[in-house]
Amino acid sequence: MQVAVFSGAGISAESGVPTFRDDEVGLWAQYDPYEVSSIDGWNRHPELVWAWYLWRWQLSRRVEPNLGHRAIADWEQHAKVHVITQNVDNLHERGGSSTVHHLHGSMFEFRCADCDHPSNPVMPELTEPVLEVAPPVCDCGGLIRPGVVWFGEDLPDGPWNAAVEAIDAADVLIVVGTSGVVYPAASLPERALDQGKTVIQVNPEPTPLSDRVTVHLRTTASAALPGMVQRLPFLLG
Ligand code: APR
């Protein structure tokens, strides 16, 4: 059996990384997600965007993969599993998954925003979030930015093509922890549905996909995912 997983911020929520659209208490709650994760936002106030990523980078390093990440890795004992993630953390890899396609890049890679040169900046240790931090500066004078894909930027070809191939080859797609509103990533579950594939959604809340999926399990990743692929033959009849 070949399984594709399409994950979003919700799967890392139980590790302690706030999602984009549910975090109403953080320092950045007053900002639209667009403001802290778009090329326009970066051009307007790079200090705000850098501080947001610096804090998320620190949080992601401090937290551990949860039962959801670990369950997906365990499925590899029973099926060929491709993880397609919108997340820029590395919790799928740290949870043990061997094939992870990062549609929106990685928070652990950096490059110059002007000359594109890869960078390995010294990151300050913050004990609490700070609203603005000046980004490091490249030798060329440009600002160092995280290697993530922002609104207004194209997805990298490699992970995108690998994701499409994984969807097309999958017998079943598990969609977990995504609001399903950010395109083109959100078109991947639609592609699987258009092909008549079984699509299982795991999300405590309804999403625009809920009416179309084969099954919507309205619960958390850590509750639904352990043992799911092992039980699939029974679930699907
Ligand atoms: N288990 C499963 N789902 C959960 C859990 C959980 N424990 N907790 C929250 N969720 C769900 C929420 O109900 C919501 O539908 O996770 C979803 C998180 O949605 P978003 O915050 O919108 O995250 P995501 O879909 O990954 O965002 C997509 O938007 O800002 C951009 O580039 C960024 O990759 C990101 C993209």
C-alpha cells in the first residue's frame, strides 16, 4: 500500500508550536498571517518578520515530535509513506519519517534576500518572544532571510513535483492539521479527490475540504493517527 500524508500546522500544535490561524494570544496576534509570512510583509518590516521566525525557530528546536508525527513514521513498517508538509519545522523528520517533501521550505535554512547566497547565521537565544529583531546582514549588504516560501513567492519545483507524484501514486491520502485555504498546496487533496481516491481528513474543526473527503475524523492528530494505517483495511471496508 502507498500512503500520502498532507500535513499543516495543526500536527505540530500538540508539540507546542502555535498554528498560523488559531494563535490569538501570541505577540503577533494583532497581525494578519499574511503580514508575517509574505514577501510584502518582509519588504515592509523585516525586523517584525525576522523576530517572528526567530521565535518559531527557537520554539521548534525546543519541542519534540508528538504522537502524530511518530505514528506517521511508524506507518512505514506497513506501507510506503510520502509526507507532504506545509510546515517549515523539522518535526516529521525528527519523528522518524524518511520521505518528507517541504512545500513551503525550511526554517532551518537561510539565505541572503538579495544575492541568494546560503547563510548560516549565529542565532541569538531568546528566552521570550520579542516583537522586532534586526535580521543578520550578508557580506553583500543584503538581509539574511529564512529559507521558507512566503505568500507572493513560487513554491520550489522539486518538492512540488515530488508531492504531485506522491499523490498520483497513493492508494490513500491522509490530510491532517491544515485549514486547507492556502493555494497551490491546498489543491493537492482536491487532486486526489478528483482521481477518486480515498481521502481521510483529521482536524477537530471543519475546513473547506470537509464536505468532499471520504471521512472527516473530527479529532486531533495524536488521537487519530496512531495505528490508523494498520486499521485502514477495516476502516475502508
Ligand atoms: N490536530 C489536527 N488538527 C489540528 C490540531 C490538532 N491537534 N490543532 C489544530 N488543528 C487544525 C486547525 O483546526 C486548523 O484547521 O490545524 C489547522 C491549522 O491551520 P493553519 O493555522 O491555517 O495552518 P496551515 O493550514 O498549515 O497553513 C497553511 O499558511 O501561513 C501559511 O505558509 C503558511 O504553511 C502555512 C500555510
